[in-house]
Amino acid sequence: MVKLMYFAQLAETLDCTSEQVTLPVSVGNVSQLVDWLGRREDACWKALAGDKVAVMVNRQPSGPETAIKDGDEIAFIPERLK
């Protein structure tokens, strides 16, 4: 299970500030996580798509290929707040 955290307008768009989720085996990096989230909810995909959002894994700046694993904390932060 990982903890997903959403900030500012992302939290408003998704009507959620955080959630605990169990990831499918096919999700092993940030890019795959964003794709998976996009398949869950249309609003999530629109909010997370493109370069509008910075991702932090365990409080470290992360890119699309950053690995994620059980127990990680993943934050999605709108670019204007970075």
C-alpha cells in the first residue's frame, strides 16, 4: 500500500487530500502510477496530465521513471507551488 497526497487545486479537483491505495503489480514507477490513476477517474487524469504537476516520492523530487514500492508516500503538487 502507498499513500497518495494531493495539494492545492488538485485536492479540490479530486475532492480528496490523501488516500491509501494498493497498487497493481503493473505499477512500478511514477509514470505507470499516473497512467493507472487516469484509468480510475477521468478527473484524476485531467488533473495529473502533462507537466502541470510535480511529483515527490518520499519527499524527494521525482521523475516519470522514479521507482515506487509498497510503503512509499507520493505527493502530487501543482507546478505553481513548487
